[in-house]
Amino acid sequence: MSLIVVTTSPRVAPGLLAPAAWRALTRGRVLTGSPDHPCLPYLDEAGVPVEVVTPDPGALARESRTGTVVWLAAQDGDEDLMRAVGHAAMSLDDPPEIEVVPGSYDLPGARVLDLVQVMDRLRRECPWDRKQTHESLAPYLVEEAYEVLETIDQGDYPALREELGDLLLQVMFHSRVAQERTAEGGGFDVDDVAAGIVEKLVRRHPHVFGDVRVTGAGEVSDNWETIKAAERAAKGETASALSGVPMGQPAISLAAQLLRRAGRAGAPASLADGLTAGAGARLFALVRKVQEDGLDPEAELRAAAREYRRRVEQWEAGEGQDGEPRDTP
């Protein structure tokens, strides 16, 4: 006969099982080693009796030779137990068939639920995490964002995965802190954050989620700006094309973004002439010139900075720019 192993995901509501799993649970004696398995109340309600037993690999293998046994696996998969059952079955003269039936599957994004649970526990049980505020976390948010940018600059995609995780943690951390406030006090949770960005993306992509037709990326960008302007008007904000530009960002990228926004709005180029005297005006003019050449001033300066760093490191190692030993006085 056979041993049927039904697995379930801890990230899916426990009453939601695939049809194949429900069928399997009616094919034989159902056993589990998990007295607190979240599916047990739902199986009981459905009239499926489940016996809680002490896992015994040899006994499971032997019983499965003469009848169908269904094992409701713990939500970690009971991998060690299943490995032991497999070894015990292979030692029998007439080993049973072993079939795994997934009762529920993780959907894309399901592991974010794990992060929600981990962050909730850290906030409750870790002294350092418990005392953090939006203000104390702000430097880490900026730092993690720049570390993400560095991995992209270096083309280090394995590192990018890790750094994006660190950045996601900051979003989750701020959301968990905000969850402790009342709604009247500006409180929200990570679901509110996700719901907000989903609504915004759907609203700003009518060519995907609505019946608007576009002919290319340029028209998409134009529609985006029109929709954003309407959103600002609905909030009673200024209609300036520069609304929403974060003035606290690094100065090179700030100047570049202001110039891009103003240019799209049709502002005359002469508005950038004769700014405050000194180095600031010269730097602003240089940003403008680099953009007019079709380049990204922030990326260009970063590339130059990386090259300068490489040269300094070669110099510190006693090498010239060509990698040969440098002359010493």
C-alpha cells in the first residue's frame, strides 16, 4: 500500500487546502506528530479524524505496507522524520510507496509574512529594537539605500539581494513602529503601506489597469506627471512642477532633479543663470551642462570618484596608475 505525506505552508490560512490534499486525507488513517497543528480544528470540523502520535519512522513504514496511512506533516515539513521513514521503508522486503501531496503552496511574496512575524517579535523582545523610533532609524534608512546603490554600481547582483533585504527591513521596522500609534495619531501598519502603494500604482498606470491607450514610454511619463499633478491638486498642494522634490537629497542629484522637473514644465533655461555667486552657482551650471549632454551628473561624478579611489588604493599599495611599482623619491 502507501504512505501519503500531506504538507502545508505556515503562510497560508490553515483551512485552505488543495483539493488533492482533502482527497488524500480521506484515503486512510490520518496521523500527525504535531498536537498544535493549525489545520487540526478545520479537519475536525470537516469530519476528518486525526490521531496525534509520537513519530516512529519504522512503525510508519511497516503500517504503510498493509494499508494507506496519511501523515499530516508539521509545517516545517518534518524533513528529518521523512528521511528516517524513507530509510526504514527501504530496509523492508516489500517497501511501501511514499507520496507527497502539497496541501497548500506559498504564493509570491509569502516570505514577507515571515518578516512581519520576526519584526513583531524583535520589537517586543529585543531591548535595542524596542527603543527605536522613526528618528533614530532614519540614518540606517539612508545608509542602507546607499549600500543598495553601491551594489548596483558594482554590478554585484548577489550582494544586491542581501542589501535589498536590509532596505526592506527598514520599511518593515518603520511600519512596526508606526503600528503602535493610534490611527488618529498617524498610526499605520505594513498592510497600510502596501495598500497605499498598490492604489498609487494602479491609479498611475491607467494604460495597464484601465482603458487608456499609449504609444510609448514617453506618453506613459507624460500621463504620470498629469496624474501626479491632479493628486497634488486634490490634496490642496501647490501646483508647482517642483512639488515633491526632496530638498534633503544629495546636492548633485537635487540640482539634476530640479532641472529635469523644470525642463519638463517648460521653464526657460535662463532661470538657471546668475544664481548665488560662488562655487555653488558654478557647480549648478556644470550639472546643467552635463544633463544637456545627455548624461546623469550623479552617475558621472560617482564614476570619477570610484576611479579616484582606485588610484589612491594603488598609490597606497606602492603602485602607479598602470599597476607598476611607483617611483619613490
